[in-house]
Amino acid sequence: MSQPPGQQPPQGGFGAPYDPPPGSYPPPAAPQQPAGPYGAQPGPYHQPGPYHQPPQGYGYPPQPAPQPPRSGGGGPRGGGRLRGRTGVIVAAVLGVVLLAGGGIWFASDGDGTDKKPTAGGHDSGQPDPSPSPTLDQGDGKGDGDDDGTRTPREETAEINAERKPGEAKLLWLQKSGIDLPEGGEDVYGPWFAGDTVVTAMYHSVTGYSIADGTRKWTLRLPANACAAPTQPTADGKIVLGIEHSTASDASCDNLQMVDLTTGKLGWRKAYVRDGAWDGLSDLAMSVNGDTVTVGRTSRTDAFRVSDGKVLFGKLPGNCQPFGFASGPVAIAAASCQTAADDHKEHLVQRIDPATGKVQWTYKVKKGWQVEQIYSADPIVVSLTQGETKDKWGVLVLNADGTYRTQLSGGPGNFARKCDKDRHVQGSNLDSCVGVAAGANTFYMATGAVDIKAGEGNKVAAFDLSTGKFKWAVTSPVDQPLSPVRTDGGKLLMYLAPAKNKGGGIASVPSTGGNWQMVLRHPAAATLVERAFFEPTVSYVGGRSFLTYSRISGSDDEEIETRSIAAFGN
């Protein structure tokens, strides 16, 4: 039932409808819903993810938690997330903030001048060249290891020789092959383009054959990769954020286009990171059609993927997008400069990715902030309240930007991991694992299993029209389930491995019921699978792929780390 014009959603919910200027945006409309629990109760932050438990004592050392950035600690988030470059810079910035009366939006470029930020990026020529990283050029098929260790090909063959009836094959393994600096590096991707799966890490971008894992090509970047969108373009292109030099304090202010199908570098461009907070901010990157956006605390810059042309920069007005979600529909989160709230007023907007024109705006309820965009189609947004973010809610909008509902009910103890939890650099708005959205249903996993209590975790389903909890499925006691993506009328989930038990891909209809295995990983591959701590799980073309979000090690052990595992029939 539609509520009368002008009536706001229940105060237990989120986002009193935004009253736009007449004729500018669609009129607000919202179904009347009972107040849900989100916004009054503590959220699930600091809860472990549904399958993020390090393997212990099974042959592979667990990957350590992400290390601090090479250049310092973090900072506050008031739109895009902030990362420190050095303690000296942070202290200087804080001094400026205090002298300016507490406002953290800057009209100057951070050097004391009144110069306004530029509207977009600019050509910078070539970033400083860098030494090539140490890269083992073995193809993963057994012809590169001469130190007595098993090659990925040998390990794959041994595992498949022990395969039981009904189990899929371990199709192939690849190793990192890169000598990383102390503390490790983030892994970006995987991205799929035709018959190639691609990941980027440190100074390298590498494409592997989906069929057999053969390394098809490797590109050496001129500087460290520091950010990347979660999705490529439809024709298989990605734009990476890279640092402008190999110096330890180099800024992440260059872009490098890569053609994933050919393995060739495209255009390269620098853009202006203007002012202290801009320089400290994490980057939220996205691909929307032929546009790549680079969002941070105070603005977003957009470039055409095909040729690097600047499309837009800072938009008119005091509200600026700080990130987009990748996909054909460009949904952005924006923050507004307000003297009282230190620019904590947040909006959800649909923006034309080619021009920057705002097509509609939804004003988030006062005091709440956009944390993540779980889905751009349908539009599902994670909100938090307060500096401590101890209150959490999930907002659902209609395609025209009007209020639809908020989620309520369910088993509670929900958990998910996003880039800000998994990466040291970069914090995309569409990067969460453990959540998925279909046409009319949203899915979310609860926290880790409690083996001592004999309880598995749950994956809960919510009706996107009413916001109400619909049903839940329960995992085995020692093998948590987590949503991967939807496929037609089904939810695909990752079943984590346990000791002597392989994981795999399971499915359940959107109407609920018993879940069924779609692809069961071999039990003989348990050691390999459990070594993927907090994996990124992809299911493409009937094959499952496990990758890391970050790789680290000591004494060159990161070179031998199995960085990709592919399973299938």
C-alpha cells in the first residue's frame, strides 16, 4: 500500500524521503512498514565473517591479517575512507582542522593557497619507471620448480588421483610467483574476460587460461597497483589505480588501462588529489559502462575507459559523490558539506556516468551514513549511524530512487567482509562478500559457526518488497555457508571446507527449501582449500575459483603461495 503524499517512512526505519525541487526528481513515495530493529540495536561489526577462520595445523600456514600501509596508519571516514600517509602529515592536517574551526572540507589545495580544485584529471606523461618485480615465469604446469617442492601441476595430479565419486576435479593451481615486499600486497580481481581470468598484485597484472591455468600473459606495471574496480567493462577492459612512482610515500594518483583479452597496456593518466584529506582518502573505484570513476572523501573523477578522456570531476553544489557501485546502472553515495554535521549528511544518487548529471537523489535520514552499496540493481544500501558505527541498517530503494523498505527480522549476528576489511589500500563500495541480491530477494550470512555448540551458520533471505525475513538455511556444523551470487531463481553459496571435507558451491531456490550441492570440491584438496584464508570465491561457467584478497609471507614463501585454485568437472 502506498502511503499518502508527504508522509514519511516510520521513524524506526531509514531515510525520510528527500524533498527535491519541483520537477527535478521523482516525487517521494514509500510503503508503510513496521519499524525494524536496525537503527536501534548494535550492528554486526567486528563479528568474524561466515567462513573467515584461518586453517591451523593442516600443512599450510594461514595468511596473516592485512598489515598497515607502508606509509602509516588510518584516518577518519566522512565519505570515502581515509588512510594516513605519514604521522607528520596527519598531525599537520589536524592542526589545520583545529585552526579552521573543525571543518574538514577544503577549498584550497592544501598548501595554504586559495586555488580551487581542478575539475578533472590531466595527462602526466609516464610515471617514473620502476624495477621489474621478481616473477617466476613458470606456467603452473610443473616446469618451473627446481627446489624440491611440488609444482602446482604435480600437486593437482596427486589430489585428483585421490578423488572420490561425486567430487569435482581440482582443475588447476597457480602460485603467486612474485617476491613481495615485507608486509605483503593486496590482490585485485579476479576479472573474467572470455577464456581468461586475471588478477593484479604489486607491479604485475597476469592473465591465466580458465581451462587449464596456463599463464597467458604477464604485464609489468611501472608502479605498484593500489586500487581497482570490482568489475571490468563488457568488452574486457579494466583501469587500475597505480602509484606515481616507486617511492615509499608515493600517492595513488595514476590510472592505467589494461585490455584483459589481449594482455596489453592501454592509456595512462594522472589526476589531481587536491588537499590534505583527498590525499589521505582511500579510493573507491567503479566501472559503469565505458566510464571508470575514482571516488574519495571530497569528490569523484570520471574517465572514459576506451580512451582516458576526462568526463567529469567535482560536481556543482556542496554535495559530492565519494564512490559508485560498478554495473550498468551508476548508483553513487554522496556526502554534503554541512557546518553542523561536518559533512556527515549522506545521499544515494543515480548519476549519468558519461556526464555526471544527477538523475535522482535520495536523502538518507539525518545521522546515518552510507557504508556500502550491496546491490545497484535492485538498490540495496548498508547504512551506519554515529562515529562508532554501532548502529546498522539495510535500506532498499525503488529504481526511481524512492524509498521502498528496510530489512528487519531474521536470525541476527549477520556478518560480511568488504574491501575496507580485506584490503590495505582501496575501499570500493560494492566489494562485500557474504551478501547477494536477486530480483526480489536479498541474502545475507550470519557469523562463523559455533562448533562447540554444535551449530552451523545460516544464510537468511529477505523480501525486498516488504523488508521482512522470509527463510533461512543452515550449514553443517563445521562448514559455514556464504552467498556468492544469484543465478536466475537460485542463490549460489560457497560451502567452506573443514578438516578432511572439501568445500564447494551449493544452491537453494529463492523460495527456500533444502540446499543442494552444485559442485563438490574433492576432500583430497582440503589442505589447499583451507589455505585460502578469507578467499574471494567466484563461480563462472560451471567452475569455481578461489583467490586471495591479500598475499604475504616471509623468506620467499609468498612466491610459492597457491594464489588461484580452480575446480570443475
